[in-house]
Amino acid sequence: MRNQKLKRLFLIVVLSSIIFFACVLSSHAAMRTRIVVLPFYAEQGEDVDTGLSDRGFHYRRISGFIENRLVRHHFEVIDPFAKDASEIEWSRVMETSREDSALACRDMANRFAVDAVYLVWIEVNTRKTADGYWKASVILDGKGYDSAGRSLGANVLKTFKATKRDFNEAVAVVEEEVGDIVGRTLTGWKEERMSGNTVQAYSETNGETQKGLLAARIENQAKYVSLRLDLANEYEIVEAFGKVVNTVRGVVYAKQYNMRIVSDNPQACVTEWGVEINPEETDSFRLQANIMKMINDILDAGGQINMKGVMYRYTSSEKKLLMGIRPGTATAGSVQFIIDRERMRNQEFFSRHYLKKSVKKGKN
């Protein structure tokens, strides 16, 4: 009898351990960061279309070393050339990146469905020396943004020169060196922290397991979400929506950053919040769903409901405005909502909120 109990206990312990480690492994798999490295390549001062030109292999050679490092440090690297991209579209992105790199990265994060975008500008110059050798130099400038267009603080600027008898060998050497150095920089990690009155240096001792510079910055910003409401040209709807944002499930803290209301031009209206979420409880996509559910709960209750100690009381006109809110685009770091006047009008006729009222009246 005692042996059977011991066997059962042993079996329970083994099964619990298996479930625990399975959960740990699955959580680690889910935590992989998706990233795309976007190229902007210039040779002898002239832009080169890296996706369509034969000379684009120079970029792919450099980016290959960067991507190798990212993959070894558990990033999920998306190949930008695997997507259909026309020459006109690529040129447009190149121009946008020069003028507003944050906007370009935000657009590309939506296009490639990634957590972060890393831009690299590569300039290769070659010249023949008086003694018949080829001298090649590469200048590489890198900048990273998350899906909300926020800088990751992982900017790099690297240069390297090589002189070889053969032209192709000289170019290959500098491209290999720069690509490898940038890859090491992004996945390396070294910082100084204050511990009491002493400064402790933390450096990478096991490059395959520790989080690197890029991963640490992306992880630190994962709990911050940029939230915006577009086309809201009435203050009442901004106030009503703001109350929902501050009390919805998963939000730790919310701060309104700006509000632009133009009564006769909804297209120019925008209100933005910076939201800190609890990553263990929600993410940007679930936050979007939670906000829509909370709005529906308020409307189902007739505009008067107590949630988390906050009493919601909305007039008929305010409830109509809430009916017009619909979700827009969402990324890992940003959420958009839109005031849709057509949806508002349709909801008045077909909404479940009005249906419940009509049923009650019929019974009376």
C-alpha cells in the first residue's frame, strides 16, 4: 500500500515537472522578438536598389552577418526581400526614411508584422592607389525603432577600410568586417550600474544565452503602448474614451499627451495617450479588445455602470458617440481607434443596445 502511494506521488511530481518545463519552453518560444533589417545602400555616392539590382548583393553580404548574430540570439528575423516590393515602393520608403525614419519604420513594422525595424544605411567607396592596389571603405549607419516608431537607443556608426590587390576581395573584406562588428554590437551587452556606493560592470559572459543590447531595449519598451483616437472632433467623446482608457483591464498607468480638436475638420483631429500595461496580463492587441468590450459593457448597462470604483454616467448623445468608436490598426507597440460616423448611424438601427430597450418596451 505504501509503495503504491509512493509511486503515485512520484508520478504526480514527474507530471508536474513536465507541465512546468513545457510551460516555460512555450513561454520562451512566445517571447521571440520579430525583427526586420531594412537596407539603404549607396555605391560611389549613388543609391542602389538592393532588392532589384545585381549590385544589391553587397547589402545582402553585410546584412547576412548582422542577421546571423540576431538569429543566434533568438530573434525571429524576417527577410524583407521575401515580400513583394515594387521598385517604386522601395524608392518611396528610401525617401521617407531620410526625412522621417521613425515614420518609415512604423509603416514597415505594419507591413512585415514585426516588433522592431532596424535601418542600415551603407555607403561603399573604392579607389585605385598609385601602386595598383584597390582601397575600399565602408561607412555603416544603423538605427532601430519599435513598432510604435520609438527609438530603441541602439544606434551604431561603423567604418572600416581595406587595401587588396583584387577589387572584389577588398570590397568583400570591409563588408564582412563591418557586418560582423554591427552584429556583435547589437547582440552584445555591457553597462554599468550603481550598487550602493560602488559601480558594478555587467558584461556578456555567454553570448548565446544573455540578452543583448537590442533585445534588452525592445523588452524594456514592451510594456509601453502608444494609443491614439482619430477623427474625434468633440471634446465629450475624448473625455468619455479617456475614462475608459484609464480604467480598462491591463492598464497600469495612462497619460494623455496631446489633443487636437477641429470642430469642422474631423480628419485633422487626433488625441494620443501613453499607456503602461502589465505584460503578464495583456498586450496591445488584447488591450484593443478589452477597450471595445468595456465600451459595449457600458452601453449594455444603459450608460450607467460602476467599474473598478469608477461610476460611468453617459447621456444619450454621449452613448451615440461611443457607438461610433471602432478599432483601427494595431501593432506590438501601438493601438489606434477611430470615430466612424457611419458605424454610429448603423448602430442606432441595428445595435444590441437599442434592441434590448425595444424588447423591454414591448413587454410593458
